Amino acid sequence: MQCPLSAISCCCMSPKFIFLSVGCLGFALGALSTLAPQRSIGLYQRIMKGFNWNVAPIDEPREVRNTRALGVFLTLLSLAIFAAALLKF
């Protein structure tokens, strides 16, 4: 499929580029959540402070465990998206 804006300028919004970008970003966030769940929770708290919301975990060990588990899931999902983008497009 040809991007309609490619005739005007260099268009980098091809489906392959978008899927590869989502896969890379998801992999980075998943790896951060898996390897350093405390930093991932801190990043979320800093983002929410920008919206004037104070976020604090009720059960810290459980929050770290869940963040790590969801990080593993996000990493695997991102690798699948990355592989599908490379093989399909």
C-alpha cells in the first residue's frame, strides 16, 4: 500500500515502520519493567505528578511482583509484534 503523502514528501508512516516502532517502544518499556520494576513504578509516579495526581502503591512487594510479571508479558508481546512486522510486511 502506497502512502498518499509520499508524493509530497518523504513519508515514514508505512505500516511496517509503525509496527516496528511500536514493537521497539514496547520492548523497551517491557524490559524496564522486568529488569527494574522500582524504576518503572517511579516513572509512572513522575508522569502522574504532571497531572497533579499522587500515586502510591498500597502493597509494595505485590506491586513490584505484578510490574515484573506484566513487563515479561509486554516484552514477549512486543517481540511477537516485531517478528510479525518483519515477516509480514
